[in-house]
Amino acid sequence: MKNICLFERFSKIGFGLFFLLTAFGFMLSGMTVLPIFGFIFAVPLLMVSFYFFSAHLKKDCQIKESEQ
């Protein structure tokens, strides 16, 4: 089960970073080459990357707070 949680964490971070870097690439092209199309594609990709960064893990993979 520990390997599944590790895979889930890395895939969550990997997808988030991929979409974030892609969004930055479209923003850069929006400022230089394709002003309208770059920002049209960058904004949804930015929202998708924030979704992956804030997505919750399975209940078994969550870090549990110690009860005091």
C-alpha cells in the first residue's frame, strides 16, 4: 500500500507541474507570438494545474494527525 501512495503523490505532483509549465509556456507565447490564443489556452491549463495540486489523496494515503 505504501508504493501505491507514493505513486499517487508523484503522479499528482507530476500532472500539476506538467500543466503549470504548459500554462506558463502558453502565457509566454501569449505575450510574444500569439496574444489571444496563448492566454485562451493558458488560463484553463493554469486552473487544471491548481486542481491537481489541491486534489485530495485517498483516505489511506492522507497524513494522519496524531491525537492528543
